Amino acid sequence: MNDRNHPAKDELNLSLGAKVRALRKQQDLKITDLAAMTGLTSSMISQLERALISPSIATLKKICAAMNIPISYLFDEAQPAENGESAPAQTSLPHPLIDLEAYAKILPPVNLMGKSPVVHKNNRKFLSPGKGIRFYLLNPNLFGPIEFIYNEYDPGASTGSISHPGSECGLILSGELVVEVKDSVYLLKEGDSITFNSFDPHIMRNDSDKMCTCVWANVPPWF
């Protein structure tokens, strides 16, 4: 499956651009202001807002950090309100886990925003964090305690080193995936699963000649 000329990706770029522009104006920032705050060029931000480029996760994280919003907000259907009202904030979970009852009280409840709890295959939100990598959100949105995604890695594709708060686990559905966590390297094959702390630097890559498909869960949501 090629991610060029991908309709869902085009729609995502349009949505991301519109939300970044709306949030920037909401905070009374010029493009040059946001560029100075993020270290990105004004040209890149302008092209992002006009959906002329597909921004990387690293780029979006810089923009969100500068505007003090969770990156997950950019990938939810809710639009920035004209009156400046923001989306519900994500809640951080304690680590390590305390007793189950106390933990359950801290978990943010699922907020479907009036939508169906079912996500049909052709309605999944699409994200491409790198060349040859496609992530499809299996949750209706990211206003809840967990993110559940279906991943596709083309041969040779790699996420590069990433790190973020929380923990995650994954299950390989088909093919093979190499997962590096700090100094450890794991080769996962169909049916294998892995769990690790997300704040440890990690890389996912497909060194095989066949596409790898897998499902992944992150707590809390971070995309």
C-alpha cells in the first residue's frame, strides 16, 4: 500500500493545517512568532497551514509545545472554538501503578463527543509519522485514557528514535518488526507482543522484505 496520493492523508493535512492556523490566531500569534518559538521556519509553518506539506510528528510536537496544547488535540475531530474554549485536557496517569481502585479514579473517562463508539474501517483517522509508515486510529477520538492504533510498516520503514510519557504494548499481526528499547533489540514475528515504558528511547523498524501489520496501545494517548 503506497501512502502517496492517499485521500485520508490529504484530508489529515488539511485538518492539521486548519487547526494549527486556528490555534495560532486564537493565541494572537503571527507565523513569525510561532517560528521563533519552535525553531521552525516561517515558510514551513505557512506550508503546513495551507496543507502543502505532511508534517512530521517531531514538527507537530514542537508546535504543540509552543502553544501549550496536547498533540492529540490536532488529531481529534473537535475544532478550536472561536471563543477560545479548548478541548478537554488529557490526564497524566501515575507511575508506577497504585491500587486498582485509586488508579481507576484517576483514569480520564472516555468522552465520545456525541459520536458512535464504533469506528468502521473506512472511517479510521490516518497518520503517517514517517515514510512508509501508516497509523490508523481505532478509537473514535483521543479523549480518554488509552490510544489504540493499527499500524502498517513498509519494508525498510523506521520511526527513528522517539520518547514520550507513558507506557505501550503492541501485537504483531503479520510480518516482522524490530523494536529497539534503549540498548535492547527485539525481533518480533507474527503473534509476538511487547510491552515497555514509552519514556525509554525506542525505535520501530521493518528490516524484512514484506509489510508488517500490528496493533499498538499507548497510555496515555500521545499522538
